[in-house]
Amino acid sequence: MFSKVLLLLLIVGGLNWGVYGIWGLNAIGWLLGGSLGWLARTIFIVVGVASLALIPALFYQEPEARRAGPEPHAP
């Protein structure tokens, strides 16, 4: 559950970067009262911490059962 929340935060951050790249609009800053507002800065910090918390997941070994996919059905 924790990693799903972290992933959701990274999706929000990624979407914000996408909107900024396409239209030059900082959506989080715009929605929360400016990029330098305390609420927007808090969201930026939380998204940054979420990205740091997920770095170890890049190095996790995937269990063999999940990697192999579903088992074939016996006749």
C-alpha cells in the first residue's frame, strides 16, 4: 500500500512536469496558490521524498513466480 501511495505521488509529479513542459504552466503551483506558497512547496517536498523512497525499488529482485507469468493449464 505504501509503495502505491508513493507511485501516486510520482504520477502527480510527472503530470505536473508534463503540463509544465507542454504549456509552461506549473499546475501544482497554480492550483495551490503559487509555486512559492507553503502548500505547493509542501507538495513538491512530499513528491521529492516519494521519489527518493522508491529508488531502492529499482534494485529489488522480482520473485520468480511473478516473472514467469501465469501457469499453463493442465489438459
